[in-house]
Amino acid sequence: MLSWQKKFAAYLELEMAELPGYFRYCLNTGKLVLLGILVSGGVVLQILACALYNNWWPMLTAITYVLLPMPLLFLVGSGRSSLFSESDSSWVNATKFLTGASAVGSIAIPAILKHSGVIGWGAFAMELSSFFVFVFAILCYIRINDEDDYSSL
Amino acid sequence: MDLLELWAIFGPGVAGAVFGAGWWIWLDAVVCSLVTVPFLHYLPGIFASFAALMFNCVRKEDIDYSPYDEGEWRLKLWLFIAYVVSFVSLAGSAGLLIQDSLDKSAPSVWTGVAGVLQCVFVLISGLVYWTSHPE
């Protein structure tokens, strides 16, 4: 019994090591489809929060969604290591500061609109759901960019 | 990866989030206030932000702790003025809170509370940024 399990494990290991390159490329394409579904879900929640109640004040949050990646695009290169590593550069620290401030704005604008009575609880919940779906998509995007694309083909 | 490295990585982002939270709390108080908030009530938040900017302009390696030399007295004077500005802004916001709670025609108590919270959050963000960047 034990030798049979060892043989089966060795067989599985050989099969996984010789997985074809195009199959792994299809897996990466599936991850991109997941990213597209997440971003589309966030956009749909954002528009539903405005259109269901015919109240377009929550569209102010879209301004902070545009502002959120701007410091990362302008001041920091496209590498992951500059964002999730300790840095001596003042520009990278200022970038992180501005990103944190913009992220709080995405939560604060629906909260202020709810507190002042402009929107109700339903629109507020959709706004927060939209924000967290976008943040999850960004984290998945950062995670996908970690992988090496040259090992796929 | 220990806790200090995590603090150095995510500390500036946390500082930005706390800073944004402070100013958004104040904006909530201004928007939801039934009475027009005079400009005097804006000053503690502005001075707290200025104080947080002041003591984050200093490079840590320039601070001299030697008991023998004269040291960088201009740097220490700058830090002292930054501390005085932050303390005066916090005291001013507390004074405006007391005024808002006593006077009927003034803005509501939430405006005073939001002013104190704004100063506290802005100064905390300055401290977070100071303790997180390693230079």
C-alpha cells in the first residue's frame, strides 16, 4: 500500500511538472477575466447606487476613484517592490501618504452624504460595496503582476 | 519580516489615511451644520496641518543629541515652534468646543467635537509619518 502511494505521488508530480505552457497561459487569461468581472462589478454597483434612487450625488466618489491610482502612476515606477517595501525615498513615502488620503476619501464621501441626509442606507451600502470590490480588484492585480510571465510559454 | 519593517512599509499610507480622516470629519461637520461656520473655526485644523508639515520637514539624522557641542539650535528651535503651534491649535479647538457648547447661536456641539477630532487626527498622522520613515 505504501509503495503504491509513493508511485502515485511520483506520477502526479511528473504530470504536474510537464503541464503544457499554453494551459498555464489559459490560467493566466482566466485571472484577467476575473479582474475584468471584479472591475465591472464595482462599476455596476457604483451606477446602481446613483440610478436606483435617481440621485447622482454619489457620483462624487468616482472622483476619488480616479485620484486613487494617480500618485502611484506618476511618482512611483510600475514595480511592486517600490510599493510594498521599505523605502528611503521621500517621493515613495509621499506617494503612500497621498494614496492613503485618497482611499479614506472614497469612504468619507458616502458617509458625509448619508450623514447629511442626501442619500439613504441602500445607496450608502452600494457605495461601500463598490469601494471594497475595487480594492479587492487592485490587490488581485498586484498579486497577478507578481508572477513571472516568461515561464508560461 | 518583523513589525518595525511592516511599520516602515505601511506607515506613510496609514498616516495619509488618518490625515484624510481628520479633514473629512471636519468637512462633515461643516456640511451638516445648520449655522454657517465662521472662518475662525477653520484655523485650528489649518494650523495643526501646518505643524504636522513642520516637524516632518526635519531629517532625523540632522538632530544632534550631543551634550558637549552647541548642536543644531536652529533645528531644535524649528521643532520647538512646531510643537508650540500644534499645542496651541489643539488648545484652540478645545476652546472653540467649549464655546460651541455654551453659546446657543454658535454652531452645534458636533462642530466643536469635529474640530477637536480633526486636530487630534492630523497631529497623529504627523506622528505616524515621523515614526514610520527611517531617514
